[in-house]
Amino acid sequence: MRIDLHTHSDVSDGTQPPAGLVRAAADAGLDVMALTDHDTAAGWAEAVATAAEVGIRVVPGMEISTELDGHGVHLLAYLPDPRHPALAAELAAVLEGRNARLPATIAKLQAEGVEIEIDDVLAAVAGVPAALGRPHVADALVARGVVADRSEAFDRWLSAGRPGYVRRYAADLTTMIGVVRDAGGVTVVAHPWGRTRTPYLTAERIAALAEAGLAGIEVDHEDHTPDVRRTLRGIAGDLGLVITGSSDHHGAGKEGHGLGCNTTAPTEFERLMERAAAARRATGRPVQEEYAWTL
Ligand code: AMP
Ligand code: FE
Ligand code: FE
Ligand code: ZN
């Protein structure tokens, strides 16, 4: 069983449509794939329909932009009902925040002398994303020849502290863990120690999140060194958290994140799905028929 629980389609900042992504996952020999676009369930129906065709299992998920005391944290949510009012409202606020940031980002880049227009961003977009984010601006900078790839765009212009950075709305992490559970889903912190030298999510903070209902942490991720993975595995073990491993695949948008480059152990996946089933029973939320077969 090969299980990859974190992938992006062009409904967010990946470069493959959901159907193409699911076909690629089957070709890569995956048995289970979670679709986890940023802050949206818009790709679920297409992905689940294609999964049935090609004979793999798709777990509907999303990667929610949250923050804890001002520190950004990506929260993976699996199988929540996206129609739950509090969840729907938070996702709408995050997507709106990202769209509102786009003109401000373009203005900042122009003020720095970069020749770029909103139309360049629209032209650089592959599919129909639920919102336009920094990766789409990065693609426009690449198309304009300002930078060579997305990574350089972030390093030079778009990351926090760089000249094109604009802050945007993110949901409160602890609140969101509860909201997802109320919506019948389970949560896993994505790449908790990725892209940072001094991890903000210490063992103590992760313990508090577990207390708030967090189900797991993503340990095996390309942004984590072998040392980091060992330490995080220990923390998860101490707290009884589910340990996941995933590619965080973004199609051509992210080098070195091929489908299945990290995977989740079947026993850990079972634990995660049991937690989701328990949340669903506890909330009494009706199971969405179109996704019922994934339970
Ligand atoms: P946004 O949601 O608009 O704030 O953009 C954040 C997204 O940009 C993340 O989810 C990543 O997919 C992508 N990203 C962040 N940092 C980098 C980087 N250094 N290189 C490439 N992609 C990045
Ligand atoms: Fe992304
Ligand atoms: Fe992420
Ligand atoms: Zn991701």
C-alpha cells in the first residue's frame, strides 16, 4: 500500500487539473492519494470521480492557512464537510484575503521597478484556481524573465520580509482544529518544522494542539532533514499523534516533490481514518453521499 496524503492541483497552486493529478498518482503506483488544495474543496468532485475510473482511492482534504500567535501554520484537514457554516466562512475569508492581497503585491513590485501587471498573473494561471496566491505571482515573474523559477521568486521578492510581501488573513490554528472536528473531519499539521531554522511549534505547543483535538503531524516531508524527522517522530509517539508522510506535490510548480516521494504507513492511515469516523459520529453530520465510499 502506497499512501500520499498531501497534493495540490491547479484548483490551488499545483499545475495539473484534479483529474490529471489523480491519473498521475495512479501511474506513480499510489493506492491512496489525498487532494489537499489550499483552503478549498473545489477539486474534490473531479478527483473522486477520476479515482473511481483509475482504481485508486482519493481522500478529500484541504490545506488550511492558519496562524498561532502570529506564526503561520499550514493545517491539513481530511474529510471535513465543507458546507459546515463555520468552516465555509473561514475558508471564504482566507480566499478573499488572498485575492485582496494580489493587487497590493503587484503595486509593491511595481514600486520596486519590476515590470508586472495583474494580467501577467492571470495569463500565468493554468486552471481555474479558487484564489490567486503568491505562487501564481511567482509564475508571472518567471514568465516575465524577472526570476528563473518559483523558488527564486519567493527568495527575492515574495517571502515574508522581502520587498513584494503583503500580509494576509489566516484562520486561528486552535480554533480551526475544533472547527474541522465539528465539521466531521480530522487535522494534521503540515510540515511543522519545514522552511525554518528555529521551529516555532515546539513539543509543548504541539502537545497543546493535541489537547485541542489535533490528530497528527506530517513527519516525512521533503522540507524535513533526517534529524528533524527523527525528533518529530519521537514527539508524535509521546503524544499518541498519527504520523504521516507525503509529497506536497505541486506538479511542475515545486521541484523535488514527486508523487509518492514520501508516504504514510498503512497502520497510521488507518488510525487517521478511525479518528475521522469518530469525529463524524460525534458530530452527527450527514455523510456526503458522493464521498461516502471513501470512509
Ligand atoms: P500564499 O498561499 O499565496 O501565501 O502562498 C504560499 C504557497 O507558496 C505555499 O503553499 C507554497 O506552495 C508556495 N511556496 C512558499 N514558499 C515557497 C518557495 N520558497 N518556493 C516555492 N514555493 C513556495
Ligand atoms: Fe502550495
Ligand atoms: Fe504547506
Ligand atoms: Zn501543501
